[in-house]
Amino acid sequence: MPWYSFTPVSIATGDPSDPNQYTLIGSIPPSCPSPNSNLCAIQASDNLGLPILTLPLLIEMANALENVTETSNVLLKP
């Protein structure tokens, strides 16, 4: 599955559940600096260059952010 970088106009108004706020970056996960507290990138199925945000992935993203812990499909950054 491809990786997508979370690229909102601003972190304050960013919406991780909006597929339009992601940029397709390819099959190699990006380098996300520490400390890990904000969404950096996700791994998801592709729909014309946008991620398919399934309910299990959205839950995984919420848990990663809440626990400040990366998962196999969710990377975090400062």
C-alpha cells in the first residue's frame, strides 16, 4: 500500500479524516522527525491519488495520536 503525507494548510485547521489533506508519496514511508505528537503520514489503499480512509484506519490514527505512539500504518511528527 502507498504512503500519504498529511499536508493540511495549517495543523490548527487540519482534518485527518479528509482525504484531500494528504499527498501521495509512494511506497517508501517518509522520514518523520521526533518527538512524535502530530500526524505525519499514513499508509492506506489508493483512490485516484487519495487515501481510502476506512473506519479501522481512522481508529488506528486516533489511537496513535491519543497514545503518542506510531503504528505500522500511522507515522507521527512534532
